[in-house]
Amino acid sequence: MLNRGAIPCTQARPTQQVGSVLIESLVALVVFSMGVLALVGLQSAMVKNSSDNRYRAEAQLIAQTHIANMMTYGGTAASYISNIDPNKIKQQLPNGQLSFSAITNSMVTVSVSWQVPGGNVHQVNASSYLFDVVTQ
């Protein structure tokens, strides 16, 4: 057998590829960080909307409760309105205010408004006719 001599096998290291893993990992870290920031922003928006909806539901319940109570009073709804403590609503809603429209033609409107600190003023209205029940 002929021995032709060993051909040295040397691997040439490509000099253009040095540090590419570091750059790829930094790009991946930036993409991951932006995704996490987007999720945090989405979660904070959901929490804000959830609290807004809770306040709106609470205000609607307050207004409907006052309408129902005035219906039980019938013709003496004005005495019911005069006995209401307007500061009690501030315990239920932030900066809450309660107002009643003038009772004309048996129509009454209850307005409940609130404002979270640094937010807009929100208002819920509930209206109903109040009739006296006449028994014979």
C-alpha cells in the first residue's frame, strides 16, 4: 500500500461568526421583555376596567334601591328623601354624590355620581313613576 502522507485537517474558524450567540440572546431577551411589558399593561387595564364596572354596578344598585324604597312610601316619597343621609354614599363610592330630581307628575329620577382619584366623573341615573295605590 502506498502511503501518500497525511493531509492535515484543520478547521478554519469563521471569524465573522464570533459573538453571534450573544447578539441572538440579547435580541431574544428584548423580544421577551416587550412581551412581558405588554402583558403587564393589559393586566393593569383589566384591573382598572374591573373596578370601574364594580363602581357602576354599585351605583346602579344604590339608585334602584332608593327608587324601590320611594315606591314603598308611595305619596310620601318626599319625606323619604328628606330622611336620607347624603354622606352615607361616600362610604360606598369614592367621592360619591346622591341627588333626586323634583317629584313632578309622579316621576322621580335618582342620580348617583362618583369619581375615582385622578379619574373622570361617572354618573348613573334611574327614573321611575311613583303611583299611589288606592284600595277600596
